[in-house]
Amino acid sequence: MIKQWDKHHTYIAIGIVAAILLIYGIAYLYVIKPLQADVEAKQTEISMYENQLDQLSNGPAEEVHVELAEVASKIPNSKAADLLLIELHEIAEEYRVSIDYIAANGMIAVENAETEEGSLMNETTYTMDVTGQSLYSMNGFLDGLTEGERLIRIDTINLQQTETDSYLTVTFTVFHAG
């Protein structure tokens, strides 16, 4: 039996096409469009990283060498504990704090794989107690310690304050060659 196409069938076909277009529109707005925005954002991010990579690979080799030379100049050839003590004393006088106690905890030799074989980088860890009148002077002392003539890594800081004084216990590591 062959049915004839009437108005009822036309309305159903138009309804189905409208429903399909409505589903496509909703899917486009809530799925495809956000994914396209994500793709554009990722492409922008990739181009930004590519530009940074080009800048790093082309230009800063001299800057890196200058920074390495600056760091290397802060590493003395010998332990020179007396020079370290003099430097600490000068920093303490500048910020009006007093060093109550300082002791070396030990020396460790670390082989540097990037340089020649047999080249050793030594490090000595110190513990120091400092007394000052304000947190400002303690902060200045720590800044002076890190910005000094030697390469120093601060490992731990313990800061206590009373009504009249501030007390600082700091553990730091000093590097030297040889």
C-alpha cells in the first residue's frame, strides 16, 4: 500500500528538520564554539612559547655567560673562613645587630659533573645566632648576607621577637672551590 503525502506528514517532516537544526544549534553553541575558543587559545599559547624559545635560543647566550661569570666570581678558591667572618662582622655593624654565636657544621665536597673531571665544589654549612633591636635590622642583615661578596645559600631561618629584642638563628651554606 502506498500512502499519500498529506499536510500531516509535511508538518512532521518540518518538525523533524527544525528539531535537527535546533539540536545542531545547541551543540554548536555549547560544544563546538567553546572547543574552537580553546583551540585558538592553545594556538596563541604555542606561538607565545615558540617566540620565547626563539628569543632564548638566539640571544641570551651572552647574558647566561655573564651571569655564570658573576656567580663564579662569588666563589673563592679557598675556604677563607677568616674573610667570611670579617664580611659577617661588617654586615652586622652596618645593620646594628650583634653576632652571638657562629659555628661550622661541616664541609662537604661535591663533584661538579659539568666542568672538568676532578673539579670539586666544596660547601661548608654554618649556624649563626644574631641579636638585634628590630625586625627591620634583622631583615637588612639577611639581605646583606645574601647580597655579599660570597655565594651563600640560606638553608633555615628561625626568627623570634620579644618586646625589646629580636633573635635570629640562621643556617647557611658557603661555597668554595678546591
